[in-house]
Amino acid sequence: MREATPPPGVRRLISYAVEGIGPRPQRPPHRGLPSSTLTLVVATDAPLLCSYSFADWARREGVRHDVCLGGFHTRPVYLQRPDREEGVQVAVHPLAARRLFGMPASALSELTHEGEDVLGSRVRALHSRVASAPARDRADLVAAGLASAADRYELVPGPRREVVGAWRLLEASGGRMRVSRVASEVGVTPRHLSTLCRAELGIGTKALADLLRFESTHSALREAVRRASGPRPDGLRLADLAHDHGYADHAHLNAAYRRYAGTSPTNWIEEEFRHIQAWPPDPGGDSPA
């Protein structure tokens, strides 16, 4: 088949195949961490089981999705680790949600959504085509499906320029630019900017800044782990990581991790180290959720 080009707003689109490591009862959950993207997963091996708490994960309770669309969330989703996972994962910029899904990211109010509930019955046919296709063709099929959706919503108005401007400023600063300065730069009051952001994204400006700072920090941690030869990266001092990303101290960083990841950075390393090696490089700090 001809290679398909994903529409603007798609930050990353990959096929994946991950083998489970170790006995299934001993595998920790995969934590789908909050990030600055919406995540669409077309699961071709079996439905994803998404749990909204660690306790639900331990009981193997949750919501199953053939096509999972993760909302713009600020807490983790817990996923089971089967013997093998296959499918296509797409990272979508939240400000492109109107163009790709016909609605702002704020309308995706649940942690995860079944793709059919958002994009309609056409997703069922797309899932069937992707699941039955050779692995080498799956990403192109999903890209073509998203391009078709973008064509349907071509006339949907885009997000407000103030929100777009605020996003760019906060992203460029790793979430560290003061909200008052961001509001001044885009020409509105801090309160009005937060209202606009909440209407578009479902969270206010301060929450967006905090999320982007965590994502920038977590991306640096992931890179340090990837370079390591073992589960505890040589030379990595979490206090230095905290300082480099604007956290007051190690304890402040731990609090951010417990808020967004449900665990400490040290425990995340121990749980995830062997598994993140199986995923492709993560240039934008996106999390597969």
C-alpha cells in the first residue's frame, strides 16, 4: 500500500510490538502517565484493559477498549501487561482535537474513551482493517483514517489564539514561565486566560504549566534511564533533576511524581526500566496511555 501521511496535529504515530518480561503475576502495571498529548491506541492483539486506580488494576478490573482514546488527564491510567502487546499508538496535540475529533480536548472528560464513542462507527471498520493487515501496513492505515477524519472536520473552528500562544510559551519554557507573564504576552488577564484554557483543554493555565514541567522532568529521567546499564542510572541524582526543572527540592519532585504517576520516581524506575526499552524513543515525552 502507499505510505500515508498523518494530518497536522499528530505528533507521533508508530506500530508497536512488546513482549511481556517475567512471569505475568510478577509484572508491575504499565502506568500511562499524564502528558501534553492525547493518546490514541488501536490495539490489534486484544482489547486494552485500563484501570483507573492501582487497586482496580490489582483486581484486574477496569474498562476494555479495542480503540482507546486517552483524555487530557492529570493522573495515571494503569494497564495490564499481557504476554504480547501489538497495535498502533498515536500521540495527538490537544489543540488539534477539534480538527481530528470534531471537539475540543475538554470534551474528552474521562481518563479513557472507546474510540467509537468519539469518532463513530467508522472506527470499528478501521480497527478491523488494521487488525487484519500485516504489521508493516498498520501505521499507514491509521494515518489514512486520521487524515479522513481531518477532512470531515475541516470547517470546525480552531482554538483561540490566546490559548495557542499560551501553550507555545509554556511548552518552550518547560512549564516554568510565570502564568502572569504568559497572560501578559498573549494580551489577556491571568484569570481570563485560565478560563479560556479550561474551556479548550479542561484544565487551567497553572495546571497546564505544572503538567508541562512534570513532562519535561520525566522526559529527562527517561533519557537518563535509557542511557543506563542497569535499573539505577549511574550518576543520576534526583535532587539535581529536581533543581534543573524548577522544583524546590527532592521532596517537591517526589510529590509531583506521586500526583501524576501515583508513585515515586525511584519506584517508577524499578517498575519500568526493563519495559521502556521495548518502546521506541520518546522525543516529546509522550506517555503511552
